[in-house]
Amino acid sequence: MSLADKVLAVNNDLPIRTDKPIHSGKVRSVYWLTEADSRRLIQEKGYPVAEDAPLAVMVISDRISAFDCIWRGEGGLRGVPGKGAALNSIANHWFKLFKENGLADSHILDIPHPLVWIVQKARPVMVEAIARQYITGSMWRAYSKGEREFCGIQLPDGLAKDQKLPELLITPSTKGILRGIPGVPEADDVNITRADLENHFAAFNFRSRDDIDLYEKLLKEGFDLISDELAKLDQIFVDTKFEFGYVTDASGEEKLIYMDEVGTPDSSRIWDGAQYREGTVVEKSKEGFRQALLNHFPDPDILLNKDRMDEREALARDNELPASMLMDLSDTYIAIAEKIIGHKLEISDNPKAELIDVLRREYGLID
């Protein structure tokens, strides 16, 4: 079996029984189950949700997204071997620790396969909840150009690139294109302030203004737990993106939960602690791949400038990256996953056949 065969590049063509359109994002595809299958699984598996809660099968792929584009490599390599299993295993590890430490729940109800979650439907808060412990990335680029206000937060003079910030900063951005909010551009992933959230909380899908305090509390609690655990491994949790949503539990109570993934190399920057103390930043996340892309193409502004999106999409469409770039990222993902979970990561030789088999045999979701 070739290396390309071990990659789950297409995850929206699975024969999972559904009566709704399949939602396929950059990395994950979501199959909403029929009402009958949702009710059956809730009863059979004892999931702690309302008996009529809508459920979905969420399948992660090995595709690699960066700068809002999907990239591929030479030799038919349409993703990063082991990437999906690594991301899911890390997120599963953190969600388990969240639960053990009394933090909020997640939308995950079951893990049938390393690439698969069974989740309950959540009403997402339309905010990318970003927390930063070091000044790097977009914040540093803005700061180095003289900007001192970031998402409504005033930054002091004299900060250096990659320096630890005086305190953990929450710097939200929009999730999706939101329309009709005064002062908020109608574009995806634009920085917003806490005042924007307070003044227009309903437009961001918050149930109440008080829930802004709750989301910040959950974000800080989750960040601090992951940061403390990574510090035990001499890894630095630099910054991260969380997502939140509302679900209704078995008692009929609506509650705010963590959703999507947390603390992964796709949604976070993680640095090696020993190297950082020596003055070198060694990325243990997708950021290393992003930097490799910037160095690979002669005009990196195409990747950084949102006004050149057509050119950026053409780069991704018309270029096969050296396989070594994707394999280096594979090594990064697998290594940090194994460090975090504390054991060897199991990577399937034929992920599609495996997950179809388990969903048919143990969950009755494939005819």
C-alpha cells in the first residue's frame, strides 16, 4: 500500500446513513443522523442527552489547510499521514482532562474510531475565542508596525518578538461572515473587541450578556489547564483558538460547552521549552508548515495578503509541494501527539475501510 493510500483525503463520500446534506469543511465532514438513528443510539449507548437530541458523525481528514487553502504534495499525497489521528487524540486527551477537572463539557459523546467523533448538535457562538500568552504571529506583525491597540486591548511599548506577555490576553475574532453589526466588517476572521460582544451579544449567538463572562472564564480555565500540562512536558502553550456552543442536556437545561477541537497543533502554537530558553523558537504545530510555505514561494505576500486571495488559491491549486514538507509536518504532529498522550499513536493503513467497518458493525449506521 502506498503512502498516499494511508491518507484520508476525502471524507465526504462515506456511506453513512443520513437524510440531510453533508457539511464538509476544510478538515472535517459532518453527517447528521436521521432522527430514528439519533434516538436509537441515545438509547442503546446511554448518551447523557435529551432523547430527541440531534446527533452527527464527525469525520476528520488528513487534509492540510493553511492560509485558508488546501495543500497537496507530490506523488498523489493529498494530506498529511497521521494528521487526523494525531489531532483527534490530542483533543480527546484535553477534553478528558477538562471533564476530570470539572470544566465544561464538550459536544463529543463517543469516539468509535481514531478519526471519528459522534457529537450532539450545538448552537455555535460566532466567535473564534483566541487566547495569547506570547506576542507572535499577527499580533507581533501589527505591533512591529507601531500598532498598540489589539482587539481593544492596549499593549505597552517595548515588547520584543516572541516575548511572554504580562498577562494572558483574550483577542476574539469573528467566526464566519456576520452582517449588520455596527463597526464589525462583514468578513470572516476579523478582530473584534469585548465591547463589540457586549453591545451586540445576540448577534454573536450569546444567550445573554453574562455569558460573555462565562465564555472568557471557560477559555482561561481551558488554556491554563493545557498550559500547565504542557509545561510538565517542557512545552510552551503560546496561543490557541477555542470554539464554544450551546447544547441542551438530558434534563432540558441549555449550557455553554467547548466544541470543535482544543489544544491541537492545528488550533494552537506550541513551542519547545528548552529551545526557547536557548533563544530559538522551535514550532511543534502547524505554524512550522506555514513558515515553510512562506519560504517555499518567491512572493510570500500572496499568502499573507487577503486582497490577493485569487493568487493564493491558484498557488494551492497549481502546485504540488515537495513530499518532504508534508512528511516533516507528519513527524511534528505525531511526535507532539505521542508526547501529550503518553503512548504510541496508532495510525491506520486503510482508515476509510476501518471506520466504515466499525460504523456498520458497532453502530448500525451503514446499510
